[in-house]
Amino acid sequence: MTKNAYYFSHDSNARHDEKILMLRAEHGWEGYGIYWALVEMMFESTDTALSHDKLAGISLSLSIDMAALSAVIDTCIAEGLFMSDSEMFWSDSLRRRKSKFTEKSDRLRKQRSEAGRKGAAARWQKDGTDISTVNEKPDESNAPHGTAMTDDSTAIAPDSTAMTDDSKVKERKVKESKTHTMGVRETLLADFDEFWKKYPNKIKQEQAASLWLSIDPDQTLIEEIMQGLDRWLASDQWERGIYQSPINWLRDKRWMDHPPKCKPKKEQAGSHNYQDDSLQDLIAQKMAKQREERT
């Protein structure tokens, strides 16, 4: 996603909306995808609307048949998902949301600008400089040639020093943050190593480690994961060699399961258990058989 890309709110249960269901009934999941692609294009447009005359270009950009595109748009308009006049079609809901988004963005931009101005003023005042005179030009009428420029350069120097100090503070904080992050990462990987040693199905270790880092478990959760792993190690399924991939096991939170335990092995009726025979008895039987063969 590019740095200048924006987002808009999207209801997580939109697929169950009555109007959306009618759209899906008519055009399937393809129609649902086309609908959201059109909404994104509307959001990016200046007036939050698309032109009926530009369907050929929209069809090309989405790599879909123009007839299918037109059919989806007609259904959206018929079901009230889009509004339309003779030239344009749009979404009233999207326009309301974009308006709120724009207002919030403008407000944040003004707040940041004001914070920056106050920060600059504070730095100037800390150095004992009147900020109201910073942009005033010195009187060069009675000054020798070159004097005015020297004074003006001197006036700028204190702020440069302040900005340098401020930069050093920021740089130190960034380094401290990186050091802390690296320490946390090393601790998490050490915990993952303990998990990996016990997990029987050792495949895709690198991907499993990345997933472990994304879960970012604290000590309590790590204990729960390891306890859940112990339950699976004692399970009937794993005893029979039927394992999940460690990635699926972590992603699906299988440590929360309580699988059936391994069933104890039972002796078959009438079978002879050689492990229970006395070693001396076996030797005696063999020697007796050898004596019989000699006679």
C-alpha cells in the first residue's frame, strides 16, 4: 500500500446486508468484488462519483467485461446501493463517510501545524530570542558593507543549535526504541525455540517463527501455549502420528483444545507376552531341548 493511500470504514458484516444479498444473488461473489472496486474508485475521485460515459475505461482498469460491469452497476442502482442521474452514479453512504474523513484529516493537519508552530516558538524562547523579530530585516542604511549579513547569520545560529540538540534527543530515543525492540524480539525467539524443541512436526520453522512474533505472546500466554502443547503430545491423535503443521496449530490457537488422551495399550486375549517370561526359564528350556537332541 502506498504512503498516500487512504482508508474508509467498511462494515464487517456488509456481505449480509439485504441489498448486498440481492446483488450476490444476481451476480455472485464476482458482483460483490466489482461493487467494492467501484466504491474504491468513487472514494478516489474528486466528487466521489463515477461517470456513465467512462464505463469503457473502468472496464479496462478492472479487467472485466463491459457488459458484466454494466449489469452489476444497474443492479446496484436498482437495489439502492448506488444513486444515479443521467450522467453520474455514486454512493450516498460513501459520500457521508468521506466527508467525515476529510473533516477529520483537515482538523488533524491544523493541530499538527499548530503544534509545530508552538514547538518552534518554545525553542526560540528557550534561547532568549524574540520570535516576533526573527523575520525582520536589519537596518542596513548605516551599517558597513557585509555587517548586516553577519548579524543576520548570527541570529539564525541559536535556532540551528537548538534544532541540533533536538535532533540528538530524537536520535537517541530512536536508538533506545530499536534496542528495546531487538531485545523483545530475541526474548520471543528464545521462547519459540523452546516451543519448537517440543513440537513433533518440524516443518516450515521460519514461517512458524514469524507467526510466533506476530502473535507476540506475553509470559502468561506462553505458559498456556506450552500447556496446550503438552496436552496434544499426550493425545491419541498425535500418538498415532497425525500432526498439524506448526503454522496451522499456532494460527488456529490449537493450544486451547483439549484433545482425547492416548488410550492405554491392552494385551490381546490368549496372546503370549514374552516380555514377562523369566530369562532363566527361557535358558533352561533351550538347554533341555539341546540335551534331547543329543540323545
